[in-house]
Amino acid sequence: MGYAFTIEPITYSAFEDETAQMDQCKEWGLLSEKATKTKAFYYKRGSLHLACTIVGYVDEMTAVIELENGQKHCIHPSYLKEMQAANYGQKVGTVTEETAAPETADLGAEQEAAPVAAETKAPESEIDASTGEETDASGAEEAAADKPKAEQPPKEKAKKGKAAKIELPEEKVKMTATVQQFTTVPNHFTETDDEVIVYEAVSIVDPAIELGAAWSSYSNTLKKLELSVGDAITFEAKVVAKKLTKHPVPYKINNPAKIQKAEA
């Protein structure tokens, strides 16, 4: 039997093993930091009480679960966490199909709208490289046309003021990094602090891309290596553009694997 409410992921990153799944579930607050094995999860909707498995993620805020019949469904991790409570749906009355529908409808609308917005959004404004102020593109073109040619700034000079955007690979890649510091950041789902590692001299080996600074959660896998500040490591991971809370670190390293410390 198929379930009509499911939002099938168009594409997602599957966990390589149970360790990767547990590390991500701890980041989401679905497992405690002291957990040594995973647990059973349930998807609850109306009268349904379905066992499910967390098999991957679309992004940091969208988990992918697999139901008993093999169907996959996108869900916000905090919403899934609420479902694990024994009294879920009883606080303000039993959850019905009507009251539960907005959650999946809104998420589905966001998934469908995102690629459309990316494809159709036109550059209505530009950032002035010299002043940092936003100007209307159409107005700027008309003003430039009215000025004498001598007063118009060279186009090549204006382009140099814009930093080139780094295109991050979508798949796992081999990387190198050096441990810069160990720190903590607040987790709004668990109301506790999460341990993280900040890296410097971060580079992708192939294609050769220098990222500079990045961060990752300080998972049990990394703790087993007994890393210290200054240690150089190589590993395979997926890197995404996600800034570390309260730190000027623009990239996050997700689920590093095959980690090796460089010989001193």
C-alpha cells in the first residue's frame, strides 16, 4: 500500500553506514551525544503509527526517511523529533489528516518553488563595486548612456572588484585540512552546545580548490583520532556552504570518512 502524503526526494545524500547516520542524528538532536547505537524511529500521522528508518538527507534541514513499504519521505528533523514523544498528537487533540496536511504541503511547495526561483530570477539590481550600495540595473544603464564616454567607468575595472564565487562539488571529494581550534556552538533543537572543529588551509584535492576555513561537528569518529590543534589530516567528505554560528567560517564539512593524520 502506498501513502499519498509522502514527499519523495528528487535527490538526496544517503548515509554510508550507521556511524554516519548516528553522527547526523546527533546534530539534529534525534540521538543523545552519549548514544552508542541507533534506535527505532516512528512517523505519526492521524491514526498512522509507522516505523521508519532515517536513510539520508537533502540538506541540513531536510531529513529523508524510509517507511515500512519502502517509500521515502522528506521531513524536517525537529518535526520528526516531536513525533517520537509518546503523547505526540494528544496535547491539543488527536492529529488528523487535515491538521497534518499543511506540513507536507508547505515542504513540497518549497521544494518545487526552489528550482523555479533559481532559474527565473533576473538580476534586477547590482552592487556598486566602489560604494557597496545597491543600484537599479535598468536605471544605471540609462544614466550611463547619457554620460559622455570619458566619464563612463571601464567595465573591466568594475569586474575586478567582484570576488569569484566558488563552485562546490556536489559529490564527496578528497580533501586536506589543518585543525585550527576546538569550540562549541548552541544547538537550538536540544538547548545544549554542540562540539565542533574549525579547520584552516582547507583544500579540495581534485578538482584543486582552496577553500581556506571550514568546520565540522566533532563526532565520535573524529574523537577517536585524538586530534590536536595543528594536526594536518586528509579525508573524503561533502562540503557545503554553511556558515558556523558566531564564527566567520563559510563552509561545513559533512560526514568526513577515510580520515588519516599526516605524519609529523
